[in-house]
Amino acid sequence: MIEAIAALLAILGVGTGAGIFVIRNLYYICQPNEILIFAGSSRELADGRRVGYRLVKGGSSVRIPLLERALRMDLSNMIINLKVANAYSKGGIPLTVEGVANIKIAGEEPAIHNAIERLLGKSRQEIEQMAKETLEGNLRGVLASLTPEQVNEDKIAFAKSLLDEAEDDLEKLGLVLDTLQIQNISDDVRYLDSIGRKQQADLLRDARIAEAKAKAESAIQTAENQKITELSRLDRDIGISRAEADRRIKDAMTKRDAVVAEAIAEIAAELARIQAEVPVQQERIKQVEQQLQADVIAPAEADCKQAIARAQGSAARIIEDGKARAEGTLRLAESWKTAGANARDIFLLQRLETLLRTLTSAVPDITVHNVTVVDASQGNTATKAASFIEQLKQTTGINLAEAIQNLSDSSYKSLPQNLDKQPEDTPG
């Protein structure tokens, strides 16, 4: 192209200074953030369409004088602030959505041809306004298909839905939506606030549940750690005990032979001592037997013989006494026969003297001059007899008791001497 232009200038006979001026006005350099459009020349696109311009992007080109017109289109980013008020969401809740979108003119085919046809010659303000209105319309459409909870809970998904919704419309305009950020979502009826409070309560509940679970898990883990520690300590103590038991067993096994040998030696020594004491004990037994013979058996035998002699002497005396009593009894019977009917009275008088002596021995010695019976009408026969004897003595001077005593003494003297000897077994 440059060679053609240079040839054309040579043909026209233009000088060097004029050529430089012409080249400066005809040579265009395309910046990286723009695109050059040379209108006037016809070319066929890849899809078969024919357009009356050619494009230069990221390079340089020379405009054909008189045949082409050079136009520039800025491809840099455009920041658009979006705000949609009273946009009804699914469920009839009006929402206010604020966001920021980054838009640029498409720099790639085939969208760039749509941008050239629709946006070429428009200012950036006009392009931004057109993109803003398109995005706000798409935003209202997306809000109508989502509930407030969906819009508020997942702003990223909401922005993605908006991108998908606006992509086709923006592509038709030759625009590309690079990014879209939802900054704020609100409503006049404070529906989202109630959702937020509910979510906050749910979050608080979940936080408390999570805290309780964490504390429970911590307590469980602490108990588990303590259990592991205690088990480790028990295992350690068991190991120490087993080691100590093994040591004691080994010590016992080591000392066993020595202890057995020591015990055997002690037993042998004791056995030898006992065997040595056997003759001594046998001699001692003999000595004790002899001592018992001398101290116990011999005196016992002597006492036995003496007791037998005493018993024999006592038996002889008893026999003689028996013979004597038998003979006395025979003589008593003969005396009774000789005395006749008075024998019994004489015998009783003899026994009465002995009985009176026994009775009077228990009475202290007193002198009785006179015995008087005051009232004998209520007395018995003995009392009457005593009263009679006393009255007889007082009136006549005859002492009847003394006369009876004298008579008794004379009668006793006339009886045989062996009459008062009565065997012990004779009834009185």
C-alpha cells in the first residue's frame, strides 16, 4: 500500500516536503484500546456479508485519499452506576438494587460489526446511557424471576443471572459486559430487614449450637485425652509392676536354691541334735521312772498297805462291837424278862433322868424357892399336877417330887447293872 501511494505521489510529481505532509495526513496508527475504521472500501466478511469499511486493530494503516474516510472507536472500559427502584421481585416485594457494571465496545468479530453499525459516531455518554438503560431493563427482568431471599442470599448468583440475561441484548448493541457487582439491595417495606433479623437469629442460633457442639466436643476430647492419659499411666504402672514382679520372681528363683540348701542344713542340724538328745532323753526317762518309783509308787504302796491294815483293824473293832451289842441285847432281853411288868417303867425312868439332865443343862443356874400357879382353871393336866404337888407341899410339908426321886434311886440300884446298856439300834 505504501509503495502504491509512493508511486502515486511520484506520478503526481509532488515534492519531498509535500509528500511528507501528505503521508502524515494519510498514515494512521491504531492504539491498543481503540479500533480504526476506514469507510469507503468494500469488503466481504467471513459470514458472506459485504460491508463498506475495513478495520484496523492494534496496528497502522494508510488511508486511501479521496476513497476512504478514517474513523476511530474507543474500546476502553466504561463504568456505569446502576440503580433500579421499585423493581418487583417474585412474590410482589418491591426492591431497590444498586450496582456497578464495567462495559466496553466489543473488539472482536462479529460483535464489533454490530457496534460499528449502532454506535459509530455516538459519544461515550450516549453509549453509556444506552448500556445503562439496557442493563436496568435486564435487571428488572431478572428480579421478577427471583424471590427477595434468593436475591439477598446469593448476590453472586444474582449477578450471574443478570449477566446471562443481558449478554444477548448487549451483544446486539456491540457491547461486552466485563463485570457486574451488586452493591446494595433494599426495600421500602423492610422485608429484607426481617429476613436479616431472622437470618441473624438463625446465625446466632447456629453459632450457639456450634459453640455448644464445640464445647461438647472439647469436653469429649478432653475426657478422651484424660482417658488416654490415664490408660497410659495405668499401662505404665502395670509395666512397672510387671517388671517389679519379674524382678522379684527372678530374685526368688535365684535365692531358691540357697534358701532350700539353708533349710535342708537347718533341718539336718535339728535332726542331728534331736538324734543326739534321744539317748539323753531315754536315760532321763529311766531316771524319771526310778524317781517316780521312789517318790510316788513306793509311798503309795506303803500307804495302801497301811490303809488295808487300818481297815482290817476297824473291821475287827466293828465286829467286836457288834458282838458286844448283840450280847448286851440278849442280856437286856433277859433282864426285861426278869423285871416283869415293871421293866418298861423302870427303863423309862432311867431314860427320864438322862433327858432331864440334858434339858436342865441348857437352863442357867438359878435358885427357885417357890413355884405358884396363879390360875389353873385354864391349864392342862400337867399344869394341874404341878399345882397339886405345890399345894401338897405348902399344906402338908410333903415333897412329892423328892419322894419320887428317892424311890427311883432305890429301884435303880436294885436292877441289874447291865439294864441301862441298850444297843444303839434298839428302839427307845
